[in-house]
Amino acid sequence: MTIGKWKAVGLISGSFVSRISALRVNQSKHCIFTAFRGTYHGCIAIAHDRVYISTEDKPVLIGSKDDPVPEGIRAYAGFDGLLDQDATQEDVFQAAGKEAVDGVLFGLNAAIMAYGQTSTGKTHTMVGDRNRPGLCLKAAGHLFSEAALSGSQIEVQASFLQLYLNHITDLLVPDGHERSLKLREVVGEEGTDTKVEGLSERLVQSMDDVAAVLEEGNRRRQQACTALNASSSRSHAVLILNVTLWTGRCERSEEEEEGGEAEATQAKLYLVDLAGSERVKDSCATGDRFTEAVHINKSLFALQGVVAALADGKPHIPFRNDPLTQLLRPALGGNCCTTLVATVSPAQKHSRESEGTLNFASSCRRIRGEQPRNSVKRPRPWESAPKAKEEAEEVPECPWASLATLDAAWVLLEGTKSHRGSLHDRVDVAGYASRLMQLRRLGQSFQYIRDEGVCQIHVLTCGPADGEAGCYAVLLLHGCPSDATTWKWLFPALIYNKYRAIAIDMPGCGSSPGTKLSSRSEFNAAKGGPLDIACAVLDALGIAKAAVVGYVARLSGRADALKPRSRVSKLISFHPSYTPPKGNSIEALQLEGENLSAMSVPVLVLWVKEDQFHNLTKWRKNFEALPAGKRELEVYTLGSRWKPGMSLGGDKQLGPQLQRRIVSFLAGEAPDEAVGVGLEKRLEAKGATTAGKLVVHAQNVVVADALDNAGEVARALREVEDPRKLAISEFRQLWTTGKLPALYSERLAGSSASSASLFGALPDMSPEALSDPSALVEAGLWTSAPQGWEQMHSKPRYAAGRRVLVRGAVKTKPSDPDFMALSDKGSDRTTFRACALDIARPKDTLLVDVDASGGEPRLEVPKAEVLRLNQPHRFATSGKHLLLEDGLKCDYSSPLMRAKLCEIALALDPIVQQLDFNNADAGQALQLKAVEVIRKCLDIITFQKGLDRGRSCAKEDDVAKMACHGQGHCHTVSSTMAGFLYPFCNALGIDLKYRGGYSWGGVNLGEKADESVEVADKPERHQWLELTLRPSLTTFICDLWVADAVGSAALRWPMEEAYRDRIYPNGTFNIGQVQVEELERDFDLAE
């Protein structure tokens, strides 16, 4: 009799960073994982004889084997073999099949089962093909070859069946699928066996014969296409090899010649390819596929129930709950040595199913039973001796572990309590000192004095003396309820590393008298509270600054309130709590406007996952509010060692880890052991599928031990990626491949599922955010800022010779050759014929030269009037909306607006790289080209060619939607263009003005006006944009209505031509805009 064995071997396929070969562990059962192939985030890593799987789609760095398992990671150990995607079929057989087949030759029944999610490679593992034979063919080949080597005679009868929709059919009979076979239980001395009535057997004498059986049966097996697998097995298939082996020579013995029966061994080998479990939501199964999925999942659920009952040793095993468990009864709970090949997907999207497979495999390993063996003449040479039990590795000892413990100190310190009335007690014990301090309230703080006081505070100090070189203070604040003795486990580490430890007994705790303080974090900053006491202790000891280490509320909330006095250098908190300020109060971490995001010192947060009293999930939002470059989080798992109220530092495994982590943080070093360190990036590796398709595996679980340069790689992976840059990178790819219009169409149709998170993560593109072009460079939208940009902005807006608009008595008929020239008989209008000359006296007027018709060409104009008509415009706002014409609004914070502006920025990048404001002429051409590029990015047309009902028009008030697929009149297209040009004006050196006024004639440029036409300020018949380019100070008209008819020339229409031939500016602020304020450098005119 031998102990029945379940083996668990893990086979994982996918693109992994490191190659992990098959591992044999001296334990009973096997499980093997095989995985999905494609481009994906990976959730599985193999290291330390374990399988690590991430339950969250976040990258994590695993440290050494002895480190606690990080939050969001589950570890599975004890498998007999672990194989990755690079494992060959031979590797799988050696890990999962050879021992089972050897057992069959030895006279032991055996079974090999493939279990896992659909599309994880079970059929490939079990069946394979002729070029890459699977376990079935490998097992058959091994049976025949071993029998031949030993000189034994072997007979193998093969049966092949499937379980489909609860019906068992014979795969080796042509019409077998039309006839359902019945199961019959046979009770014998060795237990209950299961027989399939009417199941055919076929004699096989070679590996080729078995291959023919598999090929014939698989043609009749139920398969179908699903969203997860193009050839998904829809039934459970079982190949049964009934093996009879006569040992010794093949010649007939004397005993056989006389009619006696030769002694032989007989055993069965079950080779089971289970149908894969699937979530109907993922496989998109409907109709027959849905019915099949229901039966598959139901049978696998019954299988899990049987395994759980066997593993728990329950008296009743529910074999009869499903035909699958009845059929596999000999392999599950009978006299059989079973190997489970667990196949899992390394893709994060399937982590839930993979975790279920690993749980099932772990349960299988706990099954034990008795397995009878047929008698044999001699033991087989391939029978292996059990492996020696590996000794558990010891936790590495800290260098300060040799320091004496503090127990003796505590005994002596207890004796000092009777001397509490003394003003200053000091007891020196191996470098440790206990002080009773007298503290007196002075305003909002406390001061240490020697002869009188109202508050006694007991302080325990240890470490280097005051003023010693390399001495740094560490202030230790205990939790509630607790006292200074909480920190006895940390003192040796601090002393060894030359830190001076200062542990305080808060009032009413430990050796300090008085009433206990409130444990609520919002009272930490109250007068006489923990923070005032901490400052008073530092003052009493003459310490200007200290690192702070604390438990729970003693460190929560206002711990950083010491910052205004420059008292805190670093912050380490166990299970911190935080109460946000209410109303206008300045509480918690708010002091003079400061909050969590304004924390200026490095913060390390330490957490034990099992401590449910302090919920990490709820508190994580506070952690994420801390500055990304200042925060670190370590999450530890104690498992069954966790006890409420336990001393975390007193745990033999966790204590040294905490000591090393705290000391490394205080020293400003990266932790030696990257225990559960959250990563900002995924480690990527290129690979290929079995079909040769290239894939990229972005691993969520990164094992430090598997990296050649672990420290360097870990630091690179920990670098915080700006989420805006990540979004821009993805956005750039969509822009390059031309996929943005489809996403815009989805949003216009009311569906934003595929773009909401991406567009929302794009950077702020408001005019305020883009006031400096370096913002676009930092965001990764522009390669470089325009050359000479700062010098351009330092130059004046008004210089001698600049063409400006002024009001005067001018001729008003466009047909007149002297149109808009000064005339004694003219009307008051806005003329474009003026050029600035100099500043007249008084200094609030300007002298301009205006083309005159037989009169004095010079005109003195109020400076304020010149500014009103020529300064760039600032548009009106309402809340977060920019207000434009016709009720149109521009919300620069909206995801769609951000996306369109990012698209424009990317399109402008090649132009900006060439733009040099030091060369005014060349720069002007590029500025005008930039305007054309912006217009080209806007999918909006005018009504000149008729109404397109598929486009957004008057019913929309959002310029972002208009820019995606809109249509409108001159004011609509001009407002839309203004909304998108406005943020880039400062970077491109463009002074933007929104104009309205009179228009005449057709849309053709240069068309002569009728003699009857006379311009007027009212009515306003047309709207356009006026652009003054800097530093050339040349003005152009951008008229989208005219451009829609004649082309891009109307987007760069010289002002003199436009205002002479087609349009007249009335100079009013027609949509509520205002002029930009004058700057001292705006004028460069002689006085």
C-alpha cells in the first residue's frame, strides 16, 4: 500500500521577463499553468518556488522570499513544478507526466488532468500536434519505450470519450455522438469504481496508434468559436489507457507452457482534457454556446466541491452531483495517483479566473488517500527516493541585533517612579536615560524649566550625546493606549546608526502624570496638545529639528504643523488617521493655507494589512493627496501572526524589516528590500506566441531577485510618471494613426466610454496655463519653444510706422479712391489708414499720420482711443466659461476641449520648431502658417453651401462640439476659431481682436464695390478676427466665412486690402470683450 498522491505542477505561457525552469518539490501533488498570449498587462510572476499573482492592475516590486507579501499580491507555494511560456512539451512531460506514467508501469493507477480558464492552452498541453506532441502522446511513447528497455511485454487498450451537455459519448465510434452511454458504479474490496457501459476499446501498439486514436476522436469532439478562443473545446475529453505489463523476458516460461498464468501488473492511466471555465460576459456566448458554457461551468463547480470535500476530509463526498465527478471518481478519490496541470493566463484582465485556478490547485494538493499496488517481482529502477526536507532559511540578522536589549533598563526605570517629586532625575543604564521634565505653559507652547512647573512629562532618551558629530534626533510619539516603552524594539537600530532617540510619555501615559489627551487627530494641534508637548520637549533638550516617528493619531493630522518652526525633517507614520478641516477652520494639516498636498517634508507611511481597525482602502485617498515626490507607502502582511494590540516591532520577522526600512528612510536611501514597493511603471518584455505573433508583456508583478540590476531597474520603475504625459503619449498615437475623428464622433453621439478617461487626463490647455510655451514643451506636446520668445515679449506693441485704427472724419464710400482718407466733409468712422508717429504733448495723446484728401495728414488722437481700437482683446467669462458670440461658450476644462487643443498643439509642433522671433520676416510667414494649421484642425463649415443636418449648428452652445463637426454663420465660425486660437496667441506672438462691422460686395477678394455703398457703424453685418503679429507689428484679417468660399488666402488677408475692398471695422466691443491692459513697454515712440 502506498500513499495516494496529488501532484500540482504550474505551467504559465506568456511573455515573461525571466526564464523559470520546471521545479520539483518533494510534496504530493502537481499543478501546472499555461497562459493566454497577446499584448497585455501581466499579473503573474514565478520566483522563490512560488507563484505571485496581482489582484489589482498596479505594478509592484517583490523583494526577497522572506519579505511579507505586498498588498494586492497573493502568493501560492508548494507546487511540484512551475513552468513558464518558454517550456517545451518535453519540459511539461518531465514535470507533470513522467512520474505518473512510471507509476502505471509499476502497477499504480494514475491520472493527468488539465484544468483552467478557457483559452489557456489545456488542449495544446494534453494533445498538442504531431510536431509538438502533448502529454497524451508523450505518455504513450514513454509506456512503450520503457517496456521495451526492460524487456517486458505490454498490452495497451485505449478508450476515448467526451462529456458534452451531461451526455457521455464514445469518440471512437462513427455514430457515437448519437448514443449516450451510461455510468455504472462498481463496489469492490478496493473501493468504488466507475464503469462506462458500452465504451469501446482499441488495441494500440505504438505512439502512432495513439496519435491516430486522438486524431479520430478530436474530429468528433465538440468545438466552437467564442470571443476568447477560435477553437474552444465545448466538452470534457478523457483518454483512458488500460495497461497490462508482463515483467521479465518475453519468452513463454515453463510455467506458462503448462497452462499457468504469468504474473503481470495492470493499471489505468486517465488523461483528462477538461473544458475551460469561462465568464459568459467575456466569451460573448449566446444560443448553443451559452448552453454549453452553463453546463461546463456547472460541472467544474461540482468538481471544485468534490475536491474541497476530499481536501477537508469530509465523510461524504458529493461525487454524484454531476456526471463529470462520477466519471472521474477513480481519478479523484480512488486508488489513483493524480497530477493536476493547472493552466492560467498571465493577463491582468483574467486575474480573477487565474486566482480561482490557483485556489483549486492548492486545494488538490491537500488530498491524501491509500493507493493499492499490484504485486511485482522487483522494484522498478525508476522508483525515486523521497527528497530530504529542505531547511527553512533564517531571517537575515540585522547588524544591530548584537546590542543588549532594553529589558534591564526598564527594570531600573521602574524604580525611578518613587522619585517623581524630584525636579530632575537621570538614570544612566548602558547609554539610556530617563528624564522627568517640568514644563510650564507660556502662551501656546511649553518651556522646560528646572525648578517649577505645572506639567510633568516623562521622556526616555538614548543614543549619542548632544552635539556629537553625526548625531540626528528622532522624536518617537506613541499611540493610544500606549507609552514610550512601545519603541524599545526600535532603539537598537537607531543607536547603531547614530540617531538620538527621544520617546515621550504623553500625559496620563507611562510615567507621565496628568489627564490623558484625546486620541482624536483633530485635537493634536490644540493648546497643550501632543504637538505643543513635542515642541516643548525639543526646546527643553535644545534640539532644533528632528525626524518624527509615530503611531496612529499621535502623528496624524497636524504632525506637519511643526513645519512653520522648521522642527520636522522627516515623517514616519504607522496607520495614520486624518480628519479634514471643516468649513473655514484651519485644522489637521492646514496651517496658513497648507493642506495634505502642501506637505514639504518626506513622508513614509507604514501599514499592516490585517489591522482592519485602520482601513487602508479608505485612507489611501489621503496618501495619494500627498506630493508624489514626497510620499512612500509600505504595506506588510502578517497572516495568522496578526493579533489585535500586538507590538509590530516585536514580531520576529516584521520587527527587523521595520527597523531596516525606517533607518533607510531616515538616511535618505532606497530600501534594501523592496517589500511591496508600488511601482509607477511596468517592466516590459517582447515575446512571441506559438504562432509567431509578436507580443509585449507589461508585467505587474516584478521580482527583484530575477533582475540583473535590481536597484537600478527598481528606481527606474519607481519614477513617478506624470499621468498627463502618459495620456499625451496615448493621445499622440491616436492622432498619428488618424483615430481621433472616430472618438470625437462618439462623444458627439453621447458615448464617451472609450475616450472619457483619456481626454480627462490631458493637461490644462487654458490661456492661463499656456501663457508660457515651456508648458507645452514640459507636457511633451512641443519639441521646443519658439526661439526669441522672451525677447519678442519685451519689445513694444506700438512703434513708429505701425498701422493702427483710429477714429476721424473720413470718406465713407468704398468706391472712392480716397476711401477712409481724412476729409473736411467726411463722417466719423474708424479708419485703417493711420500710422503711429510719436507721442504728442500732452503725453496722453498720440500723433498719427493719416492719408488725407487734400488736407493736413497729421492727427492728434487720445492715447486711450488708440489702445481701445488696437490693443488685443480679453474675452468675457462667466464662471469657468469663456463667453463668445451667439451664446457660444468655451470651457477649457472640458475633456473634449482639451483633446482638440492637444490635437492643435501637436499639429503646430513642426512650425514652432522653426519659429524664430529674432527674424521678423521669416517668423511672420510661420505665424500665418500656424493660423492656417489651427483652422485646418477645426471641422466646421459655413452655411454658404447649404445646411448639413448632420453637423452641430445653432442648437449647440459649445465651441468644442462645433470644432468637431459644426456649421454656422460668420459669427459662429469666428467665435469657434477665436476659442481655439486664443490659448496659443501668447506662444505664437499674436495679438487677437474680435471684430464686427459692415461688409459689402461678394465674397471674392478684390471685387469692386458698387458706387451706392457707404459704410456705417450700424448695422453690424459681419464678424471676423484681426491678428497683429509680433514683432513685425503687421496686421492681418482672418475671415473664416470668406475663406470657406475662396480658400486660405482669407485667413491671412492683409488688413489694408481687407478694410479697403470688403469689410469695415466699427471698433465696438460687440461680444463683451475688453482691451488688454497697457504695459510700460508697449510704446516706443519719440516724445
